[in-house]
Amino acid sequence: MTAKRPTAEQIAEAADRAGLSLDMSDIDDFTQMVGDTVEGYYSALDRMPDNVPEVLYPRTPGVRPPADEDPLEAWYVKSRIEGARRGKLKGRTVAVKDNICVAGVPMMNGASTLEGYVPNIDATVVTRTLDAGATILGKANCEYFCFSGGSHTNAVANTRNPYNHAHTTGGSSSGCAALVAAGEVDLAIGSDQGGSVREPSSFCGIVGLKPTHGLVPYTGAFPIEMTLDHLGPMTRTVADNALFLEVLAGVDGLDPRQTAPQGTLKPDRYTKALGQGVEGLRIGVVKEGFGHDESEDDVDEAVRAASKAFKKLGAEVGKVSIPMHRDGMSVWVPIAVEGTYAQVMTGNAMGNNWRGLYVTGMMAAHSEWRARADMFSEILKLGVLCAEYMSDAYRGRYYAKAQNVSRRLRAAYDSALAEYDLLLMPTTPVKAPPLPPEQPTREEAMSPGFVPIVNTAPFDCTGHPALNVPCGMNDGLPIGMMLIGRHWDEATLYRAADAFEQAEDWKKR
């Protein structure tokens, strides 16, 4: 694609869209002037090579596995990329969520409108994973533009829970959770904007971290909303999670989300927190995280039992009330709905007004989405229509107010974290629900809606680190508890989670 001089008709249409009243003389003048600008500057930029990171490791092209090799419908494509000869992750296998760029390997982001796109770059987290010696085995299925907490909106597959194939894995990091839980890979990289690492980790009985916002660079991943975007590790054990975060964390100089004060983004040796026990830690059990209208009693009971286990292990455990936690979804929804529409749709995935790496090939592949919008999942259509209506009727007022109020929400959690080292609540108020039927109604297609993310989504707004830790089973399905820490204090999350995981009473969960 190259920039071309506009026609008078194109300038007239541009004037209409911009609300400008131009007569034919004006249109002729501006047609010439815009054409000169395009020819003088845009054409020169066309001749310059793009400035993107070098791809360092050879790989095989991605191939969709046959059904008998993928019973959970968790893989988008299988590939093989051998990392460095040595490193922290040597001998470990990894799945990469399919909203993250892997050069030369197809990327669909769960969306039929993006099918056929092949990135020309590796995301920063992919390069770091390979530099650490891991072997990437392919791309894991995710939900349609990652806009779902189920595992049935992907355009080509319904990912199935390893514990019960008739139930959801949760989303949107659906394939990642299934593959890690089933033992097909050791580690996975997921993304989390409303709970998309933690919710499927809870439903599938694995460890999943949403790190502090900005700790792990999002560079080279298809976004949802810049202030909500997080990438994080998904693993079977706390130790593996801590080790993987050591590899993924840190500034790359290309991600505008990494805006923290100088020095605070320096990766920690998170594995040093392992084996330290919880003696002296103060853990606050958040009242408002339990007893939602949709909460299942066995989930609340298992998480309360887990909190008592921490007390037996030597932690100081108390109850804390954060009333504003129940308002978290009213803060998150306008940001997620209107922000996603502005960035992913009208902003053509990347948006603008920030410095860093723009994935221009992704933008080109995504740019024709309006011609294919009828292919969207039902829940994405709901989001698009809600955002279009609210943005037009209220000119961004509610998005702006939600961002303002999110600072108060953050302060409410920070106030509790001044008294306690960690907060504790159920990750999801329910266990993994059944997948919808093959020919669902619109309501069934949108299931499970916002129910599973009422506890997870608020922390995407506030940026606090939050970790899912498996804490029980019932009816053959896992139950997860969520530990929440102070910004940049992932080490304390791992310290507590490791002590719980190693406790004898919980090894048979």
C-alpha cells in the first residue's frame, strides 16, 4: 500500500465527515494542497524501511492440528521454536495466546475478521521467553478479540475444560489455561483486561498472575484498552510462575503502558520469595469478595477455608471491608466497552498519540473490520453497539468519569493494603459453568457474561497485582482464590501462594 493524491470527491467526503462547509473552489484548493502534502512527505515515508525488532530464532510455520491431536480444541496452530541453548527456561515448553505476535506464525486473535494475518515480528514477551531457552510449541486459542469470559466465542473452536469437557475453561486466555492444566505445555503467556488470565486459571485449576500494570511489556500484542492491558504467566505451580515472571518482566522501551517512576519497573528475583513461609504476613479477607448474588456456596466455603489455612501456617489473618469493591464493575464496564471500541475499532487496534512500537501489519490486516462486522461474536456486537451509542450520546463523558473514579477505587484498595500485606477473596464466585449448546440463543451465546469477573475486573482498572491460586475442588471442578498485593510487590504474592501450595493439607486438592 502506498499513499496517493486524493481526488476532489475524496476531499469533499472528508470535509463532510469533519463538519466543514466547503464550496467547489475550496475543495479544488484543498485537493491540491493535500495532494502536495501526500506527495512531499507521505510518499517519502513510504520509501523508508519500517523500524521493528529483528526476529532472532528460526521456526516452523504454524499448522492447525487435527481433531485427534487436539481434543480440548485449545490450539490455534502448532509450531516449534527452539530458544537459546541455555537459560532459566531451558527444557520448558510454552504456549502463546493467539493475540500475541509470533513472527511467521498465523495469528487470528479468535476473530474471523483477522483470519489470514501472519505477523512479521515477535512480541517482546516471545523474544524474552526464547532468550531464556524455552521452546514455544504454538499459539493457543483465545476468544473473539479477547472480548469474552467464556471459551465458546472463538470463530473456529470451543475450548473445553480438561476436568469436564462439557464445561468452559473461561476466557479469554482459554486455550492457554486448558493446555497448561492438561500438561500439554509447561507454561503459557496470557493476557488479562478483565480477568482473562485469572478467571480461566481458576476454572482450570492452575496458577495465573495479572502483574502490576506495566511490569510486563505489552509490545506486540493485540490490545483491548491501553489502561487495562496486562500480559502474565500461566503455570501449574507457583514456583514456575515466579520463574517465568523473572523472564517476562521489565522495561523494553517500546510500550507506553510502562510509565512508572524510574527504577520501580526493575524486575525482582521473585523466586527468592519461595520457601520463606508466611510467618508475620498480614492477610485481609475482603468481605465484599464473597456472597455475590451469583456466588456458589462451595466456592465461598473453600476460599474461607484457605484463609484459615494461612492462619495455621503463621500468618495474621483478619477481615476487611472495602465497600467500593462492589462498585468495581461500574468503573470497569465503561472503560472496557468504550475504551475497547475507541482503541480496537475506531483506532484500528493501535490508536495513536503514544510513542513505541506500532505493529503496522496488524493494523493493515484489521483495517477492513467494518466490512466484516456481521461476523463478530454476539457479545462483541453488544459491546460495539453499547460503545457506539454511549460515545455518540454522551461524547465520552462516562469513560472519562470512570477513569477518574478508578483512582478512588485504587485508593480504597491501597488503604486496605496499608493495613494488610495481601488481600484475599474468591477469584471467581462460581466454578466453571457448562458450555452453551451447539445452537445457542443470543443470551446463551453471551453466557457466562460478567458473572465470573466481578472480583477480577476491578484490579485491571487499578493495576494491582493479583494471583489465582487453586484452593479446592467440588463436583469435579477446580476452585480458585485470589491474592492481591501492593503495586510492584509480586514477591509477597508468591511468598504466600508458595507456602499455601506446599502445605500438606492442600496437596490433594
